[in-house]
Amino acid sequence: MKDDEVYLRHILDATRRIEEYLQGVEYQDFMDTHLIQDGVVRLNRDNR
């Protein structure tokens, strides 16, 4: 049970960081900025 809580907390933290990365970023800016894309993809991949 504790492992599940840690895993879910990690997902929540990653989601919050993604929201911070994308705050104020328009779709086209996201598509044009590989640095932001890489950060979002890395955080998503780490949660699998």
C-alpha cells in the first residue's frame, strides 16, 4: 500500500511540474520549443 502511495505522489508531482512548464505556453510555442517538449516527455516517461 505504501508503494502505491509513493507512486501516486510521484505522478502528482510530475503533473504539477508539467503544468508549471506549460503555464502560458501556446500550442504552437510548445511545438516549436524542443526544450519544453523534452521536459514534458521525460516527466511522462518516468511515470510508467
